[in-house]
Amino acid sequence: MQDQGKHIVILGAGESGVGAAVLALKQGWKVFVSDYGTISDKVKAELNSLSIEWEEGGHTEDRMTEAELAIKSPGIPDSSPIIQLLTNRGIKVISEIEFAGYYNKAKTICITGSNGKTTTTLLTHHILEKAGVDAGIAGNIGDSFAKQVATTNHDWYVLELSSFQLDGMYDFRADIAILMNITPDHLDRYDDDMQKYVDSKFRIIQNQGEEDWFIYNYDDPIIRAEVEKRTIKAKKAPFSLKEVIAQGGYVDNKEQLTININNQFTMSIHELALKGKHNTQNSLASGIASRILEIRKEIVRESLADFVNVEHRLEFVAKVHGIEFINDSKATNVNSTWFALESMDKPTVWIVGGVDKGNDYTELTDLVKEKVKAIICLGKDNKKIKEAFGPHIEHIYETSSAMEAVAYGYRLASKDETVLLSPACASFDLFENFEERGNEFKKAVRSL
């Protein structure tokens, strides 16, 4: 790519934007970083040290339109005025992942899905590391992919990709693509059109050839229907909890996990570090990718058995007088909470609430009736939660702090029961973000 002297504009000065700026500079581009909001002092200092020009508090139109290429933060929707301006001027707008892909020489395992992608990414990377594979981890997680391409030389990258990142990817090709599931999420960014969101997720397999692999959830009806509609060149390796799969992975009689790739691999699901059906799917996907790479069976088995999950995602906090406290603050939508409740195997006191993103709680009704003994609301407006679950749960309490919610949970739960924070909502009414909410919960539990 002939880049010397060409202008590039980078929209957004977050992790991905700064990484893209570092890589663009290294490749000889004339770089300008523009952020509609404020840029942190730390980022300003980094950009200044590299003599990269920047602006904050808006986008200067003349500077935008002199660019040959634009890289946008995943958080900026295509409908925003600045993206419309660039597009109308014929300036290509891409994601940081696409840009890094122009210069990346390593192979990639790319993982997307409405839920489970972070855990699957971390688990896959854990297996590769344990096997001695030189692998980076990037995308929605870890250091920016672009910055790593600029500064390190890995053999493989494990990339967690959101639909927003995939939307800005055109020429990028995944050596191994993994699609965990598709459920309605972020539909406001897709004109409330489910097919547009599905198409976005399926960009994970664009440009794949016959030598590549596509690992996908065979039990997901949306994915399965879409696979049947499309011509897919890559080798397919589905996984299922319901059916035997000849090339891929499955669980038989709900007890044994089997992977049929490069000789059969089996282990009991009771040995898996991650519990619950959705986590068995995560383990299957990671295990299949590992066996495609011909990682030794003993390493795969050990890794699936000793993995420690990401913070704020079904994270065990403590056991106090026989009551287990679990932090699932990262569950900011109904579907994530569905997975959390589904994996509970003891009577559960459920802490829920926050900023509702148009939630439809009816899909949780059956699980709540089966698993939940009491509900604690942690949010400013709990009307919808009380309306949805009031007919089924006798004890519903309202709280306005993590300390208060945990105190109620401790009082309501008995020995050998669980208190689960899985809010199904964003955190912005009472907390800065889901991390702060999870940390406050953990602090409160540890103070019991």
C-alpha cells in the first residue's frame, strides 16, 4: 500500500484510535486525530510525544475532507453527520481492525456473537498461550490491534469483534471465524432491522477461502437458517449441545464434550472450568479452534479445566456463611442475564436494574419462576421490573446502592443459595460504568 505522505484522519481518541494513529505514523501517513468529546491528558501526552496533531470538542471540516482515508471509533454510528460528510465526499471510512489488517502478517482467530465472545476470546487465547503459541489478544479486549501490529510480531491474534467493528471491515479476512450466537441487540444502530444486524455479524466470514474455517453455533436458529441461505467457501465446524456433529463439536447425553477435528477429542463437561450451557458452547468453540491448530489434546483438556473467567462476567466473589455471591455486572442486556440465570443451579436472590435499553423481560419469566426466590432492584426506576416479575415473585425490594443491595441479598439468601448481580441494564443511573458497579458489589460483599 502506497501510504507515504497521504493524509489519514482518525475519529475518536480512545484505545483503538490511538493505536491506529501509532500504526499510521509508522507506515508514513500524515496523521490527524479528531475527537468530538474531550481527550484525556494521558492520550494528549502520548500524541504530543509522537508529534501527532489532534483536536477535541468537534471536527474541523476542512481537516476532515483533506484525508484520503478515515478510521472511526466503533462507537460512532454511520448515521452521524461526520461520517455522512466523509462518505458524501467519497472518503473511505474503515475500522481500526480493517486498517491493522492492511499491515498484519500474523494469522487470526476472529470471534463475534451477541453474547459469550469475550469469554471465548480469553479462553481461546489461554489455550494458545498454554500450548506455547505466540498469540496476541485484541479487538474489543486488551491493547489495540493496530498498536500491536505496529510494535510487536505475533504469529497469531485472537480478536474479539463487535458488529460495529465488523461494519467497518471490507478486505479483512479471518483464518478462523467463530460466530457464537445472534440475538436482538443494538438494533437501534440497524434501523430496528434484524436482518441488517445478522448481515453485520456474518461479515466475520467475508473474504474467507477454502483453506479457512468457520466455527458456528448449530443450535442457534438464526445462524443455522443463514448458513443454509449462503454460499460459504470456508470449511465448516459447527458445535451443538443437541446433535452429533461429524466435523465440529458436540455434547452427548449432556455429559461428554466431543470434538471431531484432527482425531477425536473427548472430556467430561464436569471437568470444564466454566459451568452452564452457554459456557459449554464457549468451551466447544475454543476447543474446536485449538484442534484446528493441532494443539495437543492434553493441553486443550488442561486449559478448558483451569481457565479463570473475565472480571464482572459470572465472577465468583466470595462464599459467606455458605451463601455464594456472583458478580455478573457485565450483563447489560436481557440476553446476557438469561445466560447467567440459566447457569444457576441453586435457589438465587437476583439483583437487577439500572438504565433500561428498551428491555423485554418476558423472555426471563420462565427462568425467574424456576430459579429466583427474591429480587432486589438496584436502579432509580424499577417500575418495569416490578410489573414484569411482581406476579411471579413475592419478595421484590428496591435499593439505591450496592452496599444496600448486598445487605438485602445476605438477609434473604440461606446457606447453599446464591446472590447474583446480573443487572440486564446499563449502569449509568447510579454508577459510572459496569466495572464500577461490579467493583462496588464486590467491595460490599467483602465487607460482610
